[in-house]
Amino acid sequence: MKTKNKTSIFYILLIGSIMNLTTNCSKDNSVNQNESPTISDYEGNVYHTVTIGNQTWMQENLKSIKLNDGTVIPMVTNNHSWSTLTTMSYTYYGNDSTTYKNNYGALYNWYCVETKKLCPTGWHIPLADDWEKLNSYLGVDSLAGGKLKESSFAHWLNPNLYATNSTGFNALPCGYRFYNGSFNNFGYSGNLWSSSESSAFSAFYRFLTYQDGKLGKNDIEKTYGLSVRCIKD
């Protein structure tokens, strides 16, 4: 009887140890999965990052008002002045930093992109090819953009079709600043620069809208103000 009792106690302790080890491993894995590495810009703004395929992206739009060498980017609020620019400038939607900066970031003309110093050191504004690789990884179908869009109506207008945010990219509908200085499409679309030119006066960008799940592609005049996402070198 004593031998049986000792054997039973041994197995009980062994099973308990295995269960405890399994629980601890599960906790560790959960922590690792929820960790989101961060990157800071020149001003100290902190951005979470996400890896999609073999690319690492910021999870938020850029909001820096300085290049990565400390050069200050001029903020231009006047519509006429914005429309005649051939040098770098930024603003926020509606020229309202209080409402839009934290969640949506800044809107930059392409002359900021052209400096190649807008993103933190070790990061860059995606080339058209970078966007194409992302699109290919997501399936190059009508749902590719939906995998990038925030999956709620907290910022996107209803119906925000096919939005799953399965990648964790958290794309938001920041609208854009028109070449004449006016603002459009807030809540309806997110528009993100590439660093690839299509002509002397225009460059490629990607867009997402509330009414479909595509990751759209087009080119637009460099005087427009669009959002920026940085990708790791």
C-alpha cells in the first residue's frame, strides 16, 4: 500500500508540474504575440510596427514635422500658398492639429517625400515596388485593402466594406489635401504616398476606401497632401 501511495503521489506531482509548465509557456507565447516593437522619429513620436510577409511597416501614419536630420518642415495653411508650392510642406486635415494629429498623422506634399529624409533613419517611404510586394502578399484581389483597413466604424464611415485588419496595419481614412489647398474625403478614404514618380509633376500612391476592399493604385500631382507610412529598410 505504501508503494502504491508513493507512486500515486509521484504521478500527481508530475502531472501538476507538466500542467504548470504548459501554462507558463502559454503565457510566455501570449506575451510575445502581443508585443509590438516600436520606432521613434526625430521628434520622439513613437510608432508601433507590424511585420507583414517579409516587410515591416509602421502601424500609424507619420506625424513628424521635422526631417530625420532635424530640418523643420514648413506648415502651410493658406490655400493659395499651398497650391503654388514646389518645395516641401505639411499640414493636418482642415489645418487642425488638435483634432487630427494624434490619430491620423500629418498630410505631406510629395516634395517632403522627395527629400528621402522624412522617415526615421533605417526606414523609408515605400517605393511603388514595395507597395506592389505588399499587394501581392495579400493576394492582389478585391479584398487586399480590407486586410489593411481598421475593422470598425470608429473612424471609417459605414459600410467600410470587407475591412478585417487581419494584418494589423490599421489603415485610417485621413482624406487628403487637394492641389488647390482644400480638404476632401475625410472618413471616406486613406491615401498613402509612394516615393516613386510617374512624371515630373506627379507620383504614385495607394488608396483605400470605405466602399470596397481594394488596395487602389494611381498617380497624383505632387502638390496634393497625402498621408505617409514608413517601411523598414
